[in-house]
Amino acid sequence: MEGGSAGGGGGGLPSPQDSPFGCPICLDALKDPVTIPCGHNFCLGCLGAHRHRPGLGAGGGQGAPRCPLCQEPFPADLQLRKNHTLCELLQLRQPPPGARSPVAPPAPPGEEAAPGPPEPCGAPQRQEPVLCDVCPEGGRATAAQSCLVCLASFCPPHLQPHLRSPAFQGHRLVPPLRRIEDSLCKLHLRPLESFCRTDQACICQLCQGQEHRSHEVVAVEVEREHKEAQRPKILSCVENQLDELGVTVAQTRKTVELIKSAALKEKENVSRLFNEASRALVTFQKEVTGFIEDGERSMLIEAEGDLRQKEERRAKLAQCRQNLERVPSTDTIYFLQEFQVLKMAAEEKSSLCPSFQKELSFTKSSQAVCAMKELLVTACKNQWDQLLGKGYEESCFHGMQEAVAELQPSDKSNSPACLETRDYFLKFAFIIDLDSDTADKFLQLFGTKGAKRVLNPIGYPESPTRFINCEQVLGENLMNRGNYYWEVEIIDGWVSIGVIAEDFNPRESYDRGRLGRNEKSCCLQWNGQNYVAWFGGFESVIQQPFFHTIGVYLEYSEKALTFYGVRDSKMTCLQQLKVARFKKGHFDPFQNKINHQFPLLFAYNLKPAFFLESVDAHMQIGPLKKDCVSVLKRR
């Protein structure tokens, strides 16, 4: 038997560093083992020293600490708790005194054998009985009660002195406890018999008479009944948060895929446009492709980081809920402790609002290349006219500018519509009702005037006119002649306001279906920082302060659309979409797109359209009161 042990046969134990019961840090047997979220076990002291070592997380300023084995990060503020199940396994593995071979003693008749391999995750765990601390080793009976004064558990025969002898009358007996030391005050080593509602902590009689003297204190049994009454509400709150986190995680995953697909598509468009332009632009093509890749890389880092944070919070909430559900019905102290952990985790502040609803910056690449291609096409035409004797004796670029436009642009501040007062526009007031058959499932309508973005989909009935990829809604009313004016209140979030052709396909993909990203719609967008006008996938940034009220004036016969900021009956022109000439020496790709495509939009019946981009977006169609005083809550 000794030889088998020395030779490493089946009767011996592996060295601590090779054993699943060894600590990978100190290479010794586990002492006060703790388990971190990745599943690896370490000594409590070793792991505590490791995660506070400079440069390894909490104290090093370089992010969360990582597991020494698999390098998976875990929260720096993770509370390290002893794995009591593993402690019991380690005690069972210790050889009895005088034994030659370190083999766990066999299970006595009538008792369960030592625990085998861990059960698969999610399987119900068996509750091991609490054994009597007085019975001899190898024949310990199941305990009937535990004494908080003796700090021991007793079977019925060994419990008799506590029941009969007057010397034990002051001892407090409770149902069997596996962790009796957790039921004692760490400061006074007295039983935790009361609960301080002021500090939300279990306390002993000495604590109650000292630092908790003026606090609200009740018996732990009373507090458990109180917490049991709160339990359904807390669990319901946790379930709702888990559902919301599940939705936001799915949305963030969708954003990650959108970034990747948009970047791939943008590279293809850029390559096609460069091939159409000229081989001389190869260097420029490489620079633009690099710009897209940099934008994709930087935004993926942000998107994936947000996804990882939400998944970690969801896992933490699920673990806390699972820990609470596993608390034995007889262990009141452990229940209160785990309940407090779950409550604190549920009350942690977390942002459910994804931060990736902004425009993908690299999608501007195709606009720049398309504008360059149109410049080159015009320049080639001018050179051909010059060869035929029709051109001017000027440089290619200057000739192109002269050919594109020779007059001054129509300045929006000098437009007749921009010079009128609000009373003038109220003569063309247009009553708008939102069409619920067009609203996306993530939009909640308030009557026919208000809309708000929500996290959980709404079960709207099927409709061929409903948007399915974009959080948009249309007005019921058609516009096909004359002038129209309406106002919109931006209550919160990112909101786009515009018009769209009646026959627009609501099942278009996200990148083509959004307002202003196609030739059948246009809009004014508030993105949280500034206003941006969109048409045909081209944008024009507007440097103006934020206005809660936006006025929209459509001149159908003039083929013009103007957006105003309205405040105290004063109208500030933000952007006018209308065919206009360029200044000499100035070329605007956005205005060039307006000149070529915008008049075609008025060949259709038009409808008011609204796009609620961010998860907190909220808007309402204004009441068109003469004094423009809104009853809506201001930000």
C-alpha cells in the first residue's frame, strides 16, 4: 500500500498543483477556497493579493482584474465569498489521523458517499444534511438543531442536555445550520438576533445597545416576513430588467452586425466609384478605404464594449437571483444576506440606452467620392466643348465651376418664406394625424398626435404599410397641391422630421429605408448635438442652437421645403430644400443632389413622416397655438 502511494498509483493523491483541489497561485492545497465567475478556484488570500497587485486591475488602473488561468476578466469589486461546498469536499479528502494513505474515509452505512463530479449547470443541487458535531468520526448522525452559544449542531441524543439541564436554559437553539459562524456578530461574537432597518444589516444585542441604539430594529423573523412580502416585487423587477437587457443586447448585436455590413457595403461602393472615376485616383481610393476601416474599428470597439457590459450585468443579476432561490427555507440569516445582495444588484444604475444610434461616420465616404466623380464628369464635358471651340480659355476646374452655375445661390435668409412671421404660416396650418397602420412595432402612439420609442415590441396587427426595419411613422394626410405648415415638439432623444412619397416601400432595409437616405424622402434630423438635413443619402450639417419646436413649411407648387426653429413666435430658418445656383468657386455636394433629384420628389403625393432614432426618442405634433406655448414637459 505504501509502494502504491509512492508510485503515484490509484491509492495516492496528486500533488497540489496538479490536483483540482490545488491553488494555481501558491501551488498548495486550497485554503478558504473561493470561486470566480469563470469557474476557477483559488485561495481567498492568494486571489485577494493577486487582484490588488499593481498593473493587474483594481489597483493598477488598467481595467478589470483577470483570472490567472484563463485571463477572463471579472469585476474589480467582486465580493469574494468562501465556497463552502468545496470546503467540505476538502475536509472529506483529508486523511484521518494516523492513516498512511491520503484517501478519504469510506462513507458509513446508511450515509451518502462523498460527492462525485459536479453536476451540470442548471441541475438541482442536493442539500447535504447537517451532521452532529459530537458524534464520533465515521458514525455522525444527522443534526436535529444547532446551538448559537455552543456553535455546534447536535443529533437528538446529544441534544438532550440542552433540553433538560438548567445550565443550558440561556442557549438559543435553531434549526440545523451549516454555517453557524455566519450567524454570529463579527464584532461581538454574539448571535445575530435582530435586524437594523436603518442600516439594513443583521445585528446582535450588544450592537443594538451601542451603535444602533437610535435605529429602527426588529427581530430577524419579523424582517424575513417583511422581505418575503417584497420578494415577488423584487423578482418581478429583476425579470423585467433581464427582459429589457435581453432586448438591448439583441439591439446592440444588431448594431454590431450593421456596422460590419455597412462598412463592407461602403467599401464596395467606394471601389466601384473609384473605378468609374479614373485610375489616377488610386491613392485617394486607398486613403478613403483606410478611413472606413478606422471608423469601423473604432465604432466596433465601442459597440462590443457596450455589449460585453450589458451581458455581464445580465449574468450578475441572474446569478444573484439563482443564489436567492437556492437558500434553504430554514436558513434565515443566509436568506437575508442573499436577498440584500440581489436587491443591491437590481438597484444598480445602468444605462439601457445604447450609445450607437448616431450615424456611422464612415458612410460619408461614398458621398465625397460621388461628388468627385460628378466634378470629373463635368470637367471632361467642358474639356470636350473646349476642343470643339465651345468652351472658355480657362482652367479645367474653373471652367467646370462656371458650367455648373454662374449665379449666386439662393440664400435661405433672403427667401421670402424665411422673412415672414409665424402668423403668416398659421394661415397654412395643416392638421396631421398619425397613421397607426404605418407605425413600427417599437413605436408607441399616444392618440394621433404623439409617439415614443419603446424597448419591448408592440403587437400591432399586420399591415402592408407598416415599417418593419425603421422606427418610423407617417401621417394619414396627403399633400399634393398648395402650401402646408405644421409644427412638431421634440420632447427627448434623436428625432427626424420630414416628408416621404406615398408609394415608398416600408419594407426597405434599414440603411435605405430611413428618412433622407433615399430619393423619395427628406428630413431634418436632431442628433443630440446639432441639426442635419438629409436627402438622397447626402447630408448638410446646420450650426444652430436647439429648438423644442420645429416648424415645417411645404410649398408644393414651388417644390420647396423649409424647416424653422420656433421660439416665442419668432421663426429661425434652419434649412430650405430647393433648387439653387452655386456661388462662383464653391461646390456643395448636398445642394448638387437637391438640384438634380429633389424636384422629382414632387411628382408623388407626399405624407408627413417621423423617424424616432434613439431609444429615448419622444415627439408630439404641436397644437399650433398662436402664442406657441407648449403644454409638453420641457427637457
